[in-house]
Amino acid sequence: MATQSTLIEELERVLVSGSDQQRDDMLSRITDLFLTDASRYSEAQIGLFDEVITKLASAIETKARAKLSIRLADVATAPAGVVRMLAFDDDIEVARPILKNSSRLNESDLIAIANAKGKSQQHLAAISERKSLSEAVTDVLVTRGDRQVVHSVARNKGARFSDAGFRTLVNRSSNDGALAVQIGTRRDLPRQHFLRLLEEASATVRSRLAAENPDAAATVEGVLSEVVGGIRTETRRISSHYADATAAIGKLKQEGRLGEAEVYQYARENRFEEATIALSLLSGVELDAIERALHDRGHEITLILSKLAGFSSTTAKALLLLKTADRGISAQDLDVALRTYEKLQVETARRVLSFYRTRLKGRGNQNFAAAG
């Protein structure tokens, strides 16, 4: 008890009238004491260290706080209050070790820091390098982060992305080939986002090649279209999720349990692979044509496929909302499309689909809208 009293008295004296060097020395001694048995302390004991270290850390210079940050960053039981104080520090040299490595920061801490106006892009970059990142955190990083931050989080294998997060990444990669490659090689990238990424990337490459050799623009167009078609087929072949979905939906079809209700549910739940496979089986149209239809800017082929499958306007609407999930659709455009659907005749749908498939084959699997 006498030793503890002496330490507390010395702490109070240093805080009130001690020099910077004395505060630094005191902080080093107390941190050493904590780290010696960090894994054995009770929550109450850690709380006491938290209070003492916070008081000292608030009264020391930036260099000393940065050293403290490095010492505590990898400690699983580090005092939570101190960790948060260091993480929220405006000086990146203080904040970086904690932001990158401390498991004591929770999701709400990371979101608050990433959203804080006073924090630099370096703060966001440090967060982007953590071993694991939740969807809520990456949503902020891909929206507020600069190019360095977005590249960093895109190549982080421990980062998880929401549907909106992937959509933002794809949007940001439209003029950034390196980012497109990073996104495209992620194993967790949903197929609908991969296909859209592929469309954007191929257009970028096409423009660059055509600019370098205008006389060969037409040849470039055809070659790239064939390459894109091959990549589409290959990614389906190697995707375990796609294989599982194909097997499950094929079984439903074989058992007579695949119908409009299943397609509607897949579309409502934004399950792109399942929706396209089911629509292909029910309409008798090859999968690549259906995937292209659900990525065309126009809505005509999606409506035609729905009509040939015998779907109601409710299911057709769900498919339109699925295909426009990345860019949205106005209520007016949706209303016009559904009114068109009500008037569409099955025989007309067959003729247009036949023309569409012919154009796909004849133009190297290009976009129907572009072919028209």
C-alpha cells in the first residue's frame, strides 16, 4: 500500500508541477508496469491504468504520445480510453499505429474517425490497412477516401463490402484501370458488379487503343468483344458460388418446383446469379444473353424475357429493379416500362428476342443497345 500511495503522490505532483521530461518518465514507468502483466489484470485494474495513463498522455508532447501509441497498438487488453484518445488524435503519427492494429477499437469508433471532418486522408488510409474491416466501415472509406485509400481498401483481403460499397468501387474504377484490376480479382465480388466492371473496363481499354490507332478502331472493337465474352464464360465456370447456384436451381427445375415465385424472390433479394440462372431455365434463353440483357441500359430485352417466361408485371418490375440497382430508375421510367410490358405480345417478344440473339452472335456479343 505504501508503494501504491507513493506512486499516486508522485503522479499528482508530476501532473501539477512536473516538467515534460518528468511526465514522459512517469508515463514510461506506468506503461511498463501495465505491459508486464497486461493479460492478467482485471477490468477494474485496467480501468485504473486507463485513468492514470489518460491523464499523463493528455499532458505530454506529440512525440511521446506517438511512442505510447506504438507500445499499446498490439496489446489486446490495452486501456480502451487511452486507445480511443490516441486513435482520435489529429496527428497521424500518434493515431496511425492504433488505427492500423488495435483490436480495442470497435466499429463505431472507426466509423466516427473515418467520418470526422478534422481527420486527414492518412487517418482513413491507416484504417484501410486493418486486418479486418466491416461493411459499415468500408462504406465510409470508399465514399470519403481519396485514390490511395480506395486502392488500399480494395486490395485488403480482410475487408468486407456491402452491395452499395461494391457499387461505389466500380463507379470509382471507371477511369482507373489499376483499381479495376484490384476490384476484379476480389473473390467476394458479386457477379453483377463484376459484369458491370468488365463492361466499364473494356470500354476504357477500347477507347485507349482506338485513340492510339484510329484506323484499327473497328478491329479493336471486335477483338475486345470476343475477349469479354470469353471472360464472362470462364468466370462462371470457376465460380464456386455460381456452380452451387446452378446445381440448386437445376434441382428445383427438375423437381418441378422452379417458377415465377422463385425468380421474384431472387430479384427482390438482389441475388443476381440465382435470378439469371432461373430466368434462363424458365425462358429457354442462354445465360450470356440474359446477363447481357440485365446489364443493358435499355429495358426492352428484360421485359421480353419476362414475357416469354410468362411472368406477371410484378415479377417484371422486380427484375427491372434488380438490373437498375447500381444506378436507380425513376418512378416515371418504371411506369413507362411496365405499361409497355402490359401491351407486349408473346409473338412480338419471340421475334425481337430472335433478332437480339442473332445480333449478339454476329457482333461478337456486344451490347444490344450499341448494336442497334
